[in-house]
Amino acid sequence: MQDYMVQLEVARQERVQTLKEFKRLKNELARAQRRCDELRAENGKLKEALIVTENELQSLHTYAAEMVV
């Protein structure tokens, strides 16, 4: 009977450790997902800025070509 009690206690301790590790990993995943969302938003803003810059460059190129003529 004592042997079973020891096994139960060991199993309980392992369960507690497993739950702690699960919570830690869950929190780490949440942080990673938030960072991913931040990077996606930043990427979208950078793409938008790139498009604006490309349009301005095309306009300047067109203007320069008209000035040469």
C-alpha cells in the first residue's frame, strides 16, 4: 500500500510539473502570436509606404522625361 502512495505522489508531482510547463509554453505561444501580429501590421505599413514611394518615383521619372523633351 505504501508503494502505491509513493507512486501516486510521484505521479502528482509529475502532473504539477507538466501543467507548469504547459502554462509556460502557452504563454510563450501567446507572446509569439502577438509579435507575429505586430510584424504583420508593420509589414503592411511598409508595403503601403513602398507603393507610395514607387508612385512618387514614377511621377518624378515621367516629369523628368517630359522636361527633356
